[in-house]
Amino acid sequence: MSPQTTRQAFITGLRDAHAMERKSLKWLERQAERTGSYRQFQDRMMAHARETREQIQRIDRCLSELDQRRSIMKDLTMSMFGAASGLADDMFLGAAVARSAFEHYEVAAYRSLIVLANNCGCGDAAARLNKSLEEEKRMAEWIDDNVEEITRTRFASDERPHEDDRTRPYHHAA
Ligand SMILES: [Fe+2]
């Protein structure tokens, strides 16, 4: 692949990653609102939302170094994760399982972008993106380590429902 083509692929990948992170941020904020019955899960969603805001800024910086304007960014449709986030709207467990899929997707996206950044000679961008990769790996690992506990807590809270859970769809789904 010629350097110009690699550069174009890097720019396209950065735009896609920007849309991916914006989608992730919206979804994290929604999940944080709806998982109040499991405080540890909610806290981790909120912490990752803060990381995601910084990740968006890192991508912005990479794009501005490449002279790309934010206004020309396309929106990523991400139909697969659109469906997963629909599940997360309705089910507490769906939120955890879909979040796991999304974080692993982000890990792969950053790994690919870092290769492109290095191939383009953009070492600073690669280092910046590597920070985001490490955050995504930690988040994916946290979900992997906690999905069983989240499930147990979900069913334990069914025995003693919180007042504000009673009107939520997932309370009636189990
Ligand atoms: Fe993430």
C-alpha cells in the first residue's frame, strides 16, 4: 500500500473511531443512568465515560495534526452495535453483555489504528492512541471479570427490588 493510501486509511479509521467513541459515550451515559441498582457497575460506566471523553479529544488531536476538520466526519452507523445498544436499553444484563462486545470491538479498532499510524510515520498519534487502547483493554477486562457478579447482583436485587427499579422493563423480564 502506498504511503498516501495508508494515510487515507488512517484518516478514515480515525473518523470512524471518533464516531465509535461518541456512540460509546452516549451509551455509557444511558447505561450509567439505568444501572443504579448495582453501584459498582454504575461507577465503572461513569469512570469509562470520563476516559471516553479524553479518547475523543485524542482522536481530535490526531485529526487536526493531519489537517482534517471535524465537520467533515461521517457518522458511523455500526448497525451491529446499534442492535446491541437497543438490547441494553431494556435489559440490565444486556447492558453488561453488549458492553463487553463493544469494548472488545474498540480494542481491535485501536490496535488497527496504531499500525496505520506507525506506517504513516505518525509516532505521536500512535502513542496517544495507545493510551486509549490500554484504557479499552482495562474496561474489556473489567467487564469480563465482573459479568458473572453483575448477573448475580441483578437476580439478588430481584428478590428485594429497589423502589426506582419497579417501573423498569428489565425488572419484569427475568
Ligand atoms: Fe471503551
